[in-house]
Amino acid sequence: MSKTFSCRELGGVCDETFSGNTFDQIMQNGARHMMADDAHKASIMDMEKRTGENKEQWMARMQREFDARAENE
Ligand SMILES: [Zn+2]
């Protein structure tokens, strides 16, 4: 039932992956990783500038990507 997103897809800078049954779960699984070093933190902070989306818009888009993604085997 779970789906997987990469760190990079979530606005991070590496290829680590996070899985969950909901996008919220993926965000929770990724949160500690994202806060673990400055490169990730800086990337997250810079995301609004890069994407032109505010957090709500980004979350809505990622939720749609989550819905569209195939489930893991
Ligand atoms: Zn990462």
C-alpha cells in the first residue's frame, strides 16, 4: 500500500527515499532526515524561491503527485 518519494522530490538534496501510506506519513518520515544537516535545511528554506509556490501550494501539488504515484510492490 505504501508509496515512495525521494529526498530530492521533497525538496532535499540527496537520493535517500521515504515511504508511507499517506503523503503526511512520508513527510513525517522525511522530516528528521531533512533537519539533520545544513545542506538539507538550506534547500528546504530555499524551496519557495525555487518553485514559486508557497507551502500550501507545494503540499497540494505533492499530494496530487502522491495520488498519481504507483504503489510499491
Ligand atoms: Zn536527503
